[in-house]
Amino acid sequence: MPRKQDAAAAEDAGSKSARTRERILDAAAHVLSRKGYAGTRLSDVADQAEIQAPAIYYYFPSRDDLIEEVMWSGIAHMREHMTATLAALPADADPLDRIDAAVEAHLRYALETSDYTTASIRNAGQVPESIAIRYTAEASQYGDMWRKLLQDAGNAGLLRPDLDPLAARMMVLGALNWAAEWWNPRRGSLDTVVRTAQSLVRHGLGPLAAGGGGSAGHKPRTRRRPAD
């Protein structure tokens, strides 16, 4: 066979192998996002990928190696998506508008776009430490993006001075991540979830209205002293 044909055949075989590996990862992300670490079996992954289970070992040495790759990919893809989302905003965008955009990007990517990210969020506390090493390092970099968002809001005077930035960031991310545990389309549209989350985050982080935290137009009630 001529060399050009040899090279083409080798390239085709490599592409086919890469596609099969990607199909296995996609299937593992799908299963892991729904069944969790303990419930994910290679036989289920193989059924989802439409291959024989032993073939998985050609691409991944073990079940944990496969899950580790899914976990890392989920948070890495989320960070790439968030980076692109924020980069697309105007350079002079208001810091709270940037946080609104980040809230929407996080929720839509985790709940609608990526089984990988859903799987990584839902299983972060379930997988053994050996699997979580790469995920944890990537998650730390993603958390730094949110730290900067809040820091920019604080520097612009748009963050409530009584808030602890670390606690605020962890509470916001915790609430956003928890949506992966309870939301599905039967519970309402994702648009509604996004709008609600944006409102809660913006008004929770932003300065209180003048006059304190009471409801507008309502004076605090005073207790009436009992008659003697």
C-alpha cells in the first residue's frame, strides 16, 4: 500500500479511536450525572455508549480513571465557558451585571448544556480523594473567578460592607450548585430559575436600601403594653 494510503488509514483509525473515547466519556457523564458515583457501573456506561463493556478498558485503565476524567472535564469546561461569557461582556460592564451574567452562565451550563458539569457538581462530595485531586485544583481556579467578581463589586462600592466576601462567595456557589439536585423542567422553566437566582444574588450582595432592611412603606410594629 502506498505511503499516503498508509497515513490516511492510520489517521482514520486514530480519529475513530478518538470518537469512541469521546463517546465513552459522554456516556459516563450521562450515567454519573444521574446515578452518582456509587451507582455508576461500567455496564451501564457501555450500554449508553453502545459498545461492549470490556472495550472501555482499552481507553481507561479502570472505572475510577474514567470517572476522574469526567469529573475534571466537567469543571474545566465550566471554567472555559465562564471565561468566554465574561470576556464577551463590554469592558465597562457594571460589576453586578457581570455577576448576573455569571449566575446565568453557571446555571444554564450546569442544568441544560453539560452532563459533565452536572456530574462533577453532583458527585464532588462523593468521589474518593484520589479521584478528586484534579477536580479540586480546577474547581479552585473556577472559585477564583467568582472571588474576583465579588472583589470588583466591592471595589466599586456595590457590595454590602457587612458581608464576608468568602462566606458570600461560598453561599452563592453552593446555592447555584444545589440547583442540580432539585431542578428539572417539570418544576418550571430554566428562565424562571435564572431570573430568580439573579434577583436573589443581586439583592443579597448589593447595598441595603436606605433606612435599613425593613420592607418599604412599613414601620416596625411596637408592642402594646398590657393594661394594668
